[in-house]
Amino acid sequence: MSGHSKWSTIKHKKAMTDAKKANIFTKLGKLIAIAAKEGGNPNTNFKLKMAIDQARSANMPNANVERAIKKGTGELKGEAEIQEVIYEAYLPRRLASLNRGEQAGGSGNVAMLIKTATDNKNRTVGELKNILTKAGGKLVSSGSVRFMFKQVGNISMPVDNTDNLDEIEMRAIDAGAEDTIYPHTNGSATNSQIDGNSSNIGVGVNSDSRLTIYTKTEDLQIVKENLEKMGLKIENAMLVYEPIQKIELDESAKLDYEKLIHILDEQDDVQEIYDNIV
């Protein structure tokens, strides 16, 4: 979707084939359905409004959006309920290291949060276990990984070389910023922003020419609304998980990991993937 979702990165870097569009629309439909459980009116349900905005950014047909809302509110009879489930996983730093006897688990390994939207948890678990096992990793019990991440608000804005980042910084501060704007190359928040002692907001430019604004979870809606009132175009706004500490992979391991992410991305139940990789 947005932020550090690996699905988002893949989506923006690849041309969407018809099959890819169908995959994304399926994911977005589930996202909308889950949000609509809290109410079908986007004017009073900010989570639903964010989901619909993402669907519109992906050019999802209005009929699909409306159906997803009705599914979430229970207006469609006989439809299986969609549940949001976050699974936790470990991978060895070198993805083939299990063949050398290294066991998954521990702070030196790749930690993953896999956010899913599913109508059949048994099916989803089976698919994830199969994929991760082939990569040398495994699902772990709840709480084994999540403490390594902090949830933050994430607002994405398109920018180009003609944009005055100093001016945008001032606008971000006016919108609710209390911290310094940090330049980034990959859209990641620095540890100082996400260690629990951060100020209200931080900003960075990611590798896809998008400005990423990080907020406290409770400030996401008001900061987004303030930026829009200033005439700034918002591409996405959502809650994401940022790693508190990161690890580095060598080039070979990165390639293997990218292949794994691509396979996970093809699963309709997988919404977003967060990790602790630099």
C-alpha cells in the first residue's frame, strides 16, 4: 500500500499487468472491508477514508469499492468475514544459513511482520508456513517479533526536484511538526524518530520521489487534514510499523529476500510486509 510495505515498493516499481491489478484490487477490497467494520461512512470513519483514498490512487472501480464497503458492514449476506491478522516471522541473516545448522530466531536475524486480511486463517497460515520454510525461515509465536517495531503514522506525498523542501518543512511544522525534518534515501524513519521518545513528526524523501511524513499514531488524521488544507497533495496516509533497530544483508541475501517478498506479494491474503532490514 504505502510507507514501508514491500507490496507498495513493488507496486510503484513495476508496470501493473491486468493480473497484477486484479491482485491489488483484491487486497484493497479486503482493506476496505476491514475498515468498514467500524462504520460505512468515510466522513466519520477515518480508517475507511484512508482505505478508499488508496483504492482511488490505484484506480480501483467505484463498484468494487462500494461492494467492499457493504461486505465490511455486513450488508452482503452469505459472505465470509474478513479478518486482519498480523503474523510474525524470523529469517536467518543469510537466507540459506539453515542449511549450515543455524537456527532462526534472535536479534541478528531478519524480523518480519506480515499483515494479512483473510477469510480463512488456516489457509493463510498454511500458505505462509510453506513459503517461509522454503526460504529457511519460520513463523513464530505472537510477541516474538512485534516488540522490535513501533507503529507510526505515515503520510506519502509525491515530490520532484523543483519542490522546495525547506518550504515543505515549514508547512509540515505548521501542520503539527515538532521535530527536525530528516532527509532519507529509502523512506525510513531514523531511530530517533521511532524509539518512543520522538517528537510529533519527522519527514524524509524516499527513493520513489515521494515525501514521507511520520507522525505519532494519534496525530495521523489531524496532520493529514492540515496538510490538505494547505493545498498539498497527499498520496497515501496509513499506520505502519517501523523497526526500532535495523540489520544489514549482503547483496546475495538481499536478492534472495527480494525473491521471497515477490512470492509473498502474490498471495491475495498478504496486505503488507514490514522488516528490520536497512
